[in-house]
Amino acid sequence: EFAILHGEIVKRSEAKVDVEDRGYQFGDGVYEVIRVYNGKMFTEHEHLNRLAKSTDSIGISLPFTNENLKGLLVELIEKNKLQNGIIYMQVTRGVALRNHAFPTEYVTPCLTTYTKKIERPVDSMRSGVKTILTEDIRWLRCDIKSLNLLGNVLAKQKAAEAGCFEVIQHRGQEVTEGSTSNIFIVKNDIVITHASDHLILKGITKDVLLVVCAKNNLRVEERMFTIEELKQADECFLTSSTSEVMPIVEIDGNKISNGIPGPITRKLQEWFGQEIEKQCGS
Ligand code: PMP
């Protein structure tokens, strides 16, 4: 297995960072997860653009262009013979003497990247998954794909302890997103999901799906919705790069859409599958 460290492909066992890396000490960095199907990246431009947006938003200037990065990722996929899986990329502010304020001297940002094999979650995509509600205790810049994931980690652990796949987070009555996914409901054939503001991550899967909805004349509302609307929804699903379009069939022990994936959710899964096919072949 190989990994990327500072723009070089190295043996994974040699991709080591210092104990004073600011990502390690402060979570002072950002990351991306890019899906790979049949050895080809899916929506890599969108992911690399989001990575650039994340680094810009916290004042890290990456010493690589998207073209450089893409070339490196293609090489890494080949070297690791990755067919189906993910690429994990992380950029931290770099290594410096521990001090909360940014280093005053120039420090090279630390880019690390590795790959992991995973298959499409076909069984749970067919059966749907269980979820629980939990208060969203995260900070107010959830639009940055930051390494500070403690809020998400604690939320996901609650789901794990409840035997659930994911949490549905809410701020008071307002539903925001999952711990690692965006949340959608369907009511009277309208697809509803939180607007991509500072309270949620602007998911690439979410955006692909919104385009797919528009193409198929499905009405979409990107707006705040409440826990009450969630409970009254006809269908519910989550989206992420690894989970694709994942039906939610239970919330806090109560069945939604009779405990089976709804018809619009299944249609969206099929259309999303066609987008994968288009970009990455079968
Ligand atoms: N929200 C959060 C908090 C996430 O961690 C993720 C997964 N990256 C998403 C939403 C979904 O984003 P994407 O579709 O780009 O994977």
C-alpha cells in the first residue's frame, strides 16, 4: 500500500507526521473523502473544489493545483490497485511549536492521503437503516469540512450505542444533518432538505441529487424543516459519498414509510446509480 505525503507517493508505512502537527494537536486542518468506483474517481472536481474552499476559509494555502492533485490521486489509485473504495485526503496547517495562533513564519501545510477498499452498501440500500434524533451540539461553521469532528464523533457514538446507523441532528426544532451525511424528507412528492448554509456541510452527493431531481422534474425545496415535519414525512433518506442514497426506515424506534424504503427514495437511488455509471462505467 502507498500513501501521499507532501505531494510525494511513499510507502504507507513511511507516511508519518510529527507530534506537533497542528492537525494532530488542534484539529487545525480540513479533509475530503472521494469515492472510487471501478478504479475511477466520482465527482473529483467537486471534491477538490470543496477542499480548496475549506483550506481558503481557514487561511491555509495549498501548494498544489487541483490538476497536480488529480494527477497524484490517479497515480495512487493505480499503485494501490484500488477498484472500489475511497480516497481520504487531509490538509493541516503544518508542524510548528505549539501555540494557538497561526505560526508567524511560513510553514508548509501537511497533505496526507491514503486509500481504502469498500464496496457499495447494497444490502442496507435495499433494506434501509435505523436512526435516532440527537441535539446538534457542533460549532456554527459546519460548512467547513474541518478535522474538528468531536461533535460528529460523539453523535455517531450515540447511534452506535443505540444499534443505529446514523443520527439525525437538530438545533431545537430545526433538523440540520447527520453526523456524516445530509438528511432529506419527502412529503407529497416534494423532496425537502436543509439549505447549504453554515449549519451543514454542502454535500457533494446532495448537490448531485438536486441536479438529478431537477432533470427528472421532481420538486425540491432547500429549506429548514422541523422535527414534526420529519415525523410526518412520507419518506426519509440520507446521502453521503460512502452511503449514496440511503433510505431511513426508523427514527427513535418509530417506523417511517411503513418501515420500507419509499418509492421516490428508490427512484433517486436508481437515478444516482445512473450518474455513477455515466462517470465511472459499470
Ligand atoms: N455532512 C457531514 C457532516 C459529513 O461528514 C458528510 C460526509 N462527508 C456529508 C454531510 C455528506 O457529504 P458528501 O455527500 O460530500 O460525502
